[in-house]
Amino acid sequence: MINSFVKLTLLIILILLPVTGCGKKSEPEYIPEAPKVNRKSIKPTPTEVVKNYLNAIKSKNYSKAYKYVSAPYTDKAGYINQMKITLAENDFSLISYRMLATQIYDRTSTVVVELNTKLKSPNSGSLVNLTQKSQYSLGIFEKKWLITSDNCIEGCIEREPVIEVVE
């Protein structure tokens, strides 16, 4: 009886030995490291650029806001005028913001921000408080991070479609 028990135990050990990893392990596949980007740290950082920009917008200092954007389609005076008109038409006020995430690539960056704003609804015309998430894209221009675009990604006001009646 003991003899058959020992045989059975040895048989189980022989079967399980390769499964438990005591056998020869294969070498892991070699994966080369990603090439290192030799980029100097550019100050202010993308996060700081967006914070500075939003603080300028909050205080309605569009001249200061212009320092943080790449606006190749206009000059400083045109940018300031456009911001004044656009934000005044919509009764836009930035109440507060919260930085959520920053991703830096080689020469571009993305910053996601939660914005608390007050503005005129394009649908009803009444003032509404809005909490939304916006994504700012940045690029490096003349050794500075500048905002190239922004896009609402969550909690956006959708304009009601205009329906034309053709008679």
C-alpha cells in the first residue's frame, strides 16, 4: 500500500514538474527601448500656459491672453477685438477652472481642464451656469509653448438645429 502511494506521488511530481516552472525557462524577447527625446524643459510648461491663459480670460485681459496663443490668422489688435466681441455677445464669464490632465508629446501637448462658466444660452437666450471639460492643444513656437486650439469635449452646449421650411 505504501509502495503504490509512493509510486502515485512520484508520478504526480513528474507530471507537475514541467508545469511548475522548474524546467528551463525561455529567455524573454528583447524589446529595444524607445528612443530618448533630447528636449530641454521649456518654461512655462503647457499646464502653466493654459493656467495663465485662463487667468487672463477670467480677468478679461485679452492682451495678456494673446501672449499664450498661436493666432497666425490675426495680429494682437485683431485678436483682442475678436475676443471682446465674441465673449460680450455671449455674456461669457469664466468663474473657475480645474486642471485635470496634461500629456506632453515631442513638440505638442494636450491639456484637459474643467471650466465653470456663465454664458448666454444660444438656444434660450437666458444666462446659464455651465460646467464643461475642454481640451487645449499646444505646440512649440520659437521655444515657447503656445495654445493652438481648444475644444469642448464634455458638457458642451449644443445649438438647436435650424430648420428651414421651404414652401
